[in-house]
Amino acid sequence: MPELPEVETVRRGLTPAMEGFVITQADVNRHDLRWPFPVDMATRLTGKRVERLRRRSKYILMDLSSGETLLVHLGMSGRMMVSGDPLGKFAHNHPAPEKHDHVVFHMENGARITFNDPRRFGAMDLMETATADAHKFLAVLGPEPLGNDFHEAHLIAAFKGKMSPVKSALLDQRLIAGLGNIYVCEALFRAKIRPTQKAGKLSKPKVASLVLIIRDVLSDAILAGGSSLRDFRQADGELGYFQHSFDVYGREGEPCRTPDCTAQISRIVQSGRSSFYCAQCQR
């Protein structure tokens, strides 16, 4: 499942091809993905200018001149691919339509944005821009980890009294929006915190240190274009490269990269997800 860096990478890739331009035609080639599409979605998108592209957690939000916002979730295998961009940002000509091209945006500048999703776990919805924060998918989200509302005091208060493992607490979207399994594993390694430790038992300095570390991990991943695990691609079709910098994720049995550490990376299962860590560095 794409996490915050992957979604942010896609948003940045879409911006020069979509923001400020009119959707001259929207093709909706099926009635649903994970859930049914909004009523008359193609009609409500066609002829509307994309005023702004933004991201909230793992969702792309497309603010339209109609006063509506299109919410996009990539799901497990969803990709938004740009072709034919006259601005020269993308080198791809329009490819031949594929079986799983479920939604296609034809832009006034000649660009074409195709939402392709073989597994159909993605989702789209339309909502009023003015009340978008109250949407059922967005209203429950905690602060953005790269935003001003994510700070030491917030995380210390969020962890206070929590007896769940710190790994589970960091994955709770109500506490922090957008974090997923990969980047939590990497952040905990950098913070030298074992994923099984109880969130409420961590010292305040340890919790406070996580704020900057989480920001750094996410920023590094965005600069690298995200992590290309299975289906993820950037909007221009290129792979992300942060997976080549993983310290622990997916490295079970491999040597720890910390200088002078002789341990190997371990893997355990927490709430059905793999956690990777170094038992010597993370105590």
C-alpha cells in the first residue's frame, strides 16, 4: 500500500500537468473501484479547472473550479500516469489504452492522466471543497507528520498512558496521518526504539526524538521518489529508489548497517504486519 512519500511523489508529478488546467474530458470506464464512483462523476469533472492539487495523509485531493474536490486513493496497485505533456516534464507519448485504465483525464494542455488499477482497491469520491475536512475518510485523521501540528507536545500527549506497542501507535492514523509499515520500521530503527516497546512507557526525550526522525525519514523518501515495492510508480512512470536505502525493512537475516554492530536484522509479526528491527541497536 503506498504510504505518504509515494502519494506525495505522485501529487508532485501530477501538479505541472493538471494544476491550473481544465479537464476537457473525463472518461469513467466502470461504475466502481473499491466502492461505487459518485453519481455522474464524468459529467461533474468534465469542463472543470483543477485549481489545486494537495495531499492529506495517503489521499490526493483535487480542488475543482466547481467548488467540489475529487478525493483519490491509490489502493494497493493504483497508478496515475501522465502522458503527452506539452510542458516537456514527461517524455511519454499517449500509450494504447489498457484493460485496467478505469478513469482517464484529458487535459486542455494535451496531457492525459490515466488511473490504472488492476486490483481495484483504489477509490475516488467527490465532495464539497468547503467541507472536505468533514469527509468520513478525512475527519478521523491526525496531524500531518510534515506539518506544523505534528510536534513534541502532540506526540507525548498521544502516547501518554498507551499500553499498545509503539509500532501500533505510530500506525494509528488518528494519532498521525500517513505513516505506514515501511517508514515506521525505518523511523524506529533510527530512533533506536524496539517496535514492541509500550508507547506509554517511553521517556519524553525518546518520544520527542521521534518527531524529527519521522520527518527526516519521510523527507528522505520523498527526495528519493518513494519506494518501489510491487506496483508503485511515479507519475512519469519511473521507479522510486528509497528502497535501496532501507536500514531494516525487508532485510531479515542481513547484517545491521550500524558501524560496529554485529547483529542481524530480525523480523516479527505485529497485528498481521512484519516488523523489522535490530535487537542490538533497538532496545
